[in-house]
Amino acid sequence: MVGAVNGISGAISGLATGGDTSGVGFDTFLKLLVTQLQNQDPLNPMEGTEFTSQIAQFSQLEQTIQGNSYLEKLTQSRDYGLQALAVGTIGRDVLLPGSGGLMVNGEMEFGYKLADRAARVNIEIVNSGGQTVRTLNGDVGAGAHTLTWDGTDEDGNLLPDGAYNLRISASDIEGAKLPVDIFTYGVVTEVTNDGEGNVSVGTADGRTAKFEDVLSIRAFQG
């Protein structure tokens, strides 16, 4: 009997201190408590302080379960809210990770992000044939930056609309290379939610990115 009592007491303590709480409720606690009373040693009954301690432990367990349930609901609400925001981008241009972009009506907007301040940022606009048609200097501050290329080459000639790629490099004062994240616009065609809080957007040019990585949203420019 003593072993049964100790096992039941241990089960209550284990649940209260982080054990598996699935399916646990006040009814479970009452069953454990009644079983404990039925199996205790009549020559050495449990003291009231032990019951009080177990009740306090279960109270802590119930608070933990309720807190976890509340946090889960908050997370689900956040996920649905984020997905609703992302769905609103379908059919719009979004600035997301990627080096390929489109020049439309003689302009191409793009962006990049620096983790640290650079001494120099070099931007190359590359045509579909792999030729660099324009070189620009970028802002060197840490953080995200957006620029608009006017569609002209080094001689000031306006180039045709279409697909272009970006090569952006950054270096510090000693010439060491710094990481650069490049962003270009793409038209959102789908939104996905993996069920674990990660909402992603997919674009017409085949890119996929987390919605939280989108830098800008605008009306479709095509």
C-alpha cells in the first residue's frame, strides 16, 4: 500500500513539475487523491500538510495548463492574422529576397540589406546576356536600403524594359567583404501557411519567401 501511495504522490508531483499534462484535469486529480486515501497505511496515515502540498502542486499544474492553452490561442490568432495580411498581397508587387528583377517603363526598383555599416557598396546592373550595363554606388549604412535605377546605361542611353539581374558587393574600410542581402520586386501569386506559424508568399517568377522577410508592398506595376 505504501508503494502505491508513494507512486500516486509521485505522479501528482511529476505532473505539477512539467510532466505530460495531456488529458489532465480536476477529475484526474480527484481520482488520484481518492485512490491515495484508499491505499494509504491506516497505521501511518498521511498528514494534512501532505494533502495541502499536493493540492498546491495541482493548483500550479492547472495554472500551467491554462497558461499554455492561452499562449496557444494567441499564437493561432497571430498566425491567422499574419496569413490574412499576406493574402492581401496577392496580385501585388512585393520586395523580397532575390537578385532578378524587371525594368518597367524605364525604371527598376530594388533593395538590399547590410548587417553592418560598410565603407563601400558597389551595385552592378546586369542584362540577360550577363553584361554589366550600369554601375552604381549604394548607401553604406547598416540596415535596409531601396534604390530606383533609371534604366540608362553608363552613357545615358535608355535600355529596353525587361529582366535584369543585380550583383551587389559591400566591403569594410580594410577591404574585407561584408554580407549583402539583395531584394527585388515580384508579383505574389500564392500564400502558404505551414501550420507552425510560418507564412510564406510565392511569386510569379518562382520565388518563395517568408512574409516577415518582405520589405515593401506596392500596387502591381506591370
